Amino acid sequence: MSGIKKLAGQTIWYGLSSIFGRFLNYLLTPLLVTIFATGEYGRISTLFTIAAFLNIVFTYGLETSYFRFASIEPEKKVYNTCSSSLIITTSLFTVLLLLFVKPIAGFLEMPRHPEYITWVILIVALDTLAVMPFAKLRYEGRPRKFAAIKIMNILINVGLVIFFLVVCKNAHQKDATSFFASIYNPKIGLGYVIIANLIASAATLLLLAKEFLQFRFRLNPVFWKQLMNYSWPLVIVGFGGMVNETIDRIMLLKLYPGTTEEAFSQSGIYSANYKLAVIIVLFIQAFRMGAEPFFFKQSTTENAQRTYARVMKFFVIACCFCFLGVTLFLDIWKYFMGTRHPEYYSGLKVVPLLMTAKIFLGIYYNLSIWYKIKERNLTGAWITIGGAIITVLFNWFFIPVWGYMACAIATVLCYGFMMVVSYSLGQKHYPVPYAWKKILAYIAVCLILFGLHQAFPLLGMNRWINRGVAVAFVGLFALLVLSVERKEFHRLPVIGKFLRSK
């Protein structure tokens, strides 16, 4: 249990940076959807979709390779090699992409703003250089500094967006000769969102200067080849995962049977509602930050499989509470998208689907430890490719018919497939005694409670009654979990003490 306590403690710190930071960042959504119509917000989403793809290419799985090899080789040797490799390739990729800025802008239907693409490329380059310093903090078990820098990044980003798009823009509209007005250029428009991110990324790298400068340029060809043999399948895993996460926005742009502006509008509505799955997404991200180095360190212990199984169970329980906390209160969460453009509300129907998909994705992340420990990363790559094929084919055939609804359904099918296949193969090569009956029961109960709650508005009941029922359903689920997992919770430090006193 001590290992799980340590993971829980680190997850709290990583969660603090992820949840608090992302919460501030997601507070920009009401601001941005108020300032920009659905089409412009769709452009913002498309640009950061491209950034997500480029991040996979620029980092090519070296972060995970660092955690793996640092447990069997001198950490300094691994850190030096990974850092040296990333610096060389980041420089090459950045120069190469900058030569093709205009064609990329044309492909993304933004030929008038190639500077947007330039700024996005520079953001990716700076973020890549920060990857190894952040990984070092995680490996050394320093989540507090990790959290502080991540939060500072978000504060700078959010603060600058508000400064440019509220303070300076309002000053420009009132008096174009004032100091703040002179900073704002209407032609840049949504580009200020990218500029804010660019400045925040540069500031983050400066805050990581101590860790960044600890490396010494070393590139042993033999050892580098070992790293690449381990990491290159992870590029496919990461790229396939990013296809599953973001390709739907680009496919909406290209396949939606309407004008370009209507396609951007569809993408904007879908992207804004996608962010309502933020609670599960944040929890999964926080969990992964602590879990990846934790899982590798646990792999050498005697009861590693039992630990993985218990972690999975607690993880799914937490995800179920996140699911209920959002889907049962969608009539409140929708105001997260503001009130100026109510057309965003038409996309609320995708939120339960996306949150279900995220639970499947989180389970898959837990399951994927088997092929990383067994060094069968190529198998993981094939699983991800299978999911990507499902995503692309489903969207290709059904976006022209269902629009962004097809994207949400494709996401559920994709992650459901990856979860099932990874479990089946993992039990053959690295059996873990997962409590699948309980896990599936918890997920099923959540879906049933959501389905029952959906019936109440059809009865014409007052919204406050509906919300009261939602609170009652969350309470019922909590009682179910406590009764089934009483022995487990008795062993936890805080909850266990409370239960024993009862």
C-alpha cells in the first residue's frame, strides 16, 4: 500500500498543477467563445491540433525511454543522451517546417495568416526543449517544482490572453492613441492567443534553466541506437494517439458538406464541448505524470502485478465520479461556454460520449504498462494504429452525414477497441489480476444512473428537482463504492480512519 500512497501523493501534486493550471486555462473558454464566433474558435482549435501532432514528432518517445533506461543505466548518461538528441532534432525540424509555412497555412484554409503557423512551430520547439527537464523533475520525485512551473506557465498564458484581448483591445476601441491601444493590432486577431502561448513557453524554459543546463552534450551512437530501438514504436503510439484525439477536427474541416466557414463552426462547437470532458482529462493527465515513473520502478518488486491491479480499480472509481459530476449537471456546465453564442450548446449531446471514451482511454493507459515493461512497444504501436484506422474510417464515412456527432462516436469506438485488445494481449504476456467484474460494474452503474437522469427532464420536472436527483445519484454511487470497497478504504490513511471511527 505504501507504493500506492506514494503514487497518490505525487498524483495530487501533478494534479494540482494540471487541475489548477488547466482550470485557469479552461476559464479562457468562456472568454474566447464570447470574443470569437464558432468559426474563429474552430480556427484556434485547428492550430493547436497541429501543435499536438508536431509535439509527437518532435519528442519521438524519448521521455518514456528516459524513464525506462534511467532505471537500468546511470541516470546522468541517459539524460545527457536524450537531451542532446532532442536539441539536434528540434533544431532540424524547426528549420525544415519554417521553410514550408505558406503551404501549411494554405492546407489549413488560413492562407492570409502564415505567421500563425510560424508561431505554432516555435511554441512546439520551445515545449520540446522543456520535455527532458520536466521528465527529470518527475524521475527525481520533485512534483512540487514541477507543479509550480506548470502553474506559472498557465498564469502567464492566461494573463497575457486577457491583457491582449481584453485590456488592449478595449483600449484600442476607446482611444486608439493610448499606450495599451498601441500594443493591440486588429489584424492579428486570434493570433494573440498563440502569441500568449509562445511567451509562456519561453518563460517556462527559462524557469527550467537549472535542469536544462545540467546536461552535457553526449551522443554515444551505440547507446543512442538502443534508445531509438525502444522509442521509435512509441512515436507510432503517440502519433496514433494524437490521430485519435485530434484528427477529427481536421477531417471536419475537409469533409463537412458545407462551406469552409460552416466547417470551422462545426469544429468550434465540437471543440468547446470537448473541453467539458476536462475533469476526466485532467485526472488522467495528472495520474499519468505520477504513474509512468512509478510503474517502471514497481516493475522490479515482488507484488508489482497486484499493485497495478489495485491502482486500476481506484483509477476507474475516480473516473466514474468525474463522469457523474459532469454528465448529471450538464445544464450547469454549459454556462462554462458563456451565453453570448448559445449555438455552442447544441453540442452538449457529445459530452457523455466523450467522457465515456476518456474512461476507456484512461484504462488503456493503465493496461499499456505491460508492453512497455516487456519492451514490446511495437505491439502497442499496432494497437494504436488499429484505433487510428477506426477513427479515420468512421469519420470519413459519417462526418458528411452526422457532422461532429460522428467524431464523438468514433472516439468511443476507437478507445474501446484499444482497451479490449490491450487487455487481451496483456493477459497473455504479462498477466495482472485486474478486478474486471467490479470495474465493469462501476462503469455500468454510472451509465445507468446517467440514463435514468436523462428521463427526468422528459417528465417536465423543475430543474432544481433534476439537480437534486443528480446529487442523490452521486451519493448513491458513493455508498455503493464504500460498501463494496470497505476493506480497501479501511487501509487508506484518511478515509480509513474515518470509516473505522464509524
